[in-house]
Amino acid sequence: MLLAASHYESEYGSNNHGFDIFALRSMAISGMNEHLLSPASSLSDELVGAILHVAAYEALFGDRNAFAMHMSGLQKIVELRGGLSTLGLDGLLERMLLWVDVNASFATGFDIFFNKRDYPTPTEHPPLNLALFGARRDSHTRP
């Protein structure tokens, strides 16, 4: 909901959708924090997916440092789970994570967070495609 409302707002202007972006962001982060406190869900695919989506949101509409913080959290979860290959949905979650990592890291000026040396996987990082990611080339500058 947060990504959709933010995209709509970027296309059509603020307050045309009736959602409070700040409240949606707060609800997403509160929900993730609740799952982090629960041993049963703190390493779940659902939490990985939620954090990944909020990281993508921050890269597209928010704060680049918040993006980096979420990606660092994902690194810890992936390490605790035993690597990228342990992510579910028959490899889809791993491919999604690598796709966001490549595109959002470039758009925000960071090096990728899940490099092959530290996170070995037979899955290749996808090619950069900012058009599909939704970032405008002129919206961020790389250091």
C-alpha cells in the first residue's frame, strides 16, 4: 500500500489519493518491528519481503540512509538464515532481493549489499534497469 500510494502521489500530486504516506510508512515499520521481536517470524520469508519492499520504497521515495539501514538488516537476516539460497518461494525472493539490491543501490549511490564474495550464490545479479525499477536517472546522483 505504501509503495502504491507513494507512486500515485509522485504521478498525480499529493493528497489526490486520501492516504497519509507518513502513517502508512509508520505502520509498515511498526509491523516489521513486531515480527523482529517474535522468534517465530524474525527470520521469515514474509519479514524479508516486507523489509525488502520498505527498502525499495526508501530508495524510490524516501531517504537513502534509511534504504541502507534496511539493506543492512536484510544482510543480518540472510546471514542468520544461512545464505541467500535459504530464501523461499523457489528462489523468487532471492531474485527479488538481488534485483532491488542492484537497482536501488545504484539509484542511491551505494555499492551493492549482497556481493558474490560475501553472499555466494549461483544466482546471477540481474542487469541494472532503472526504468523498470522506477527511479529516474536524474533523481539521485552517484558519489
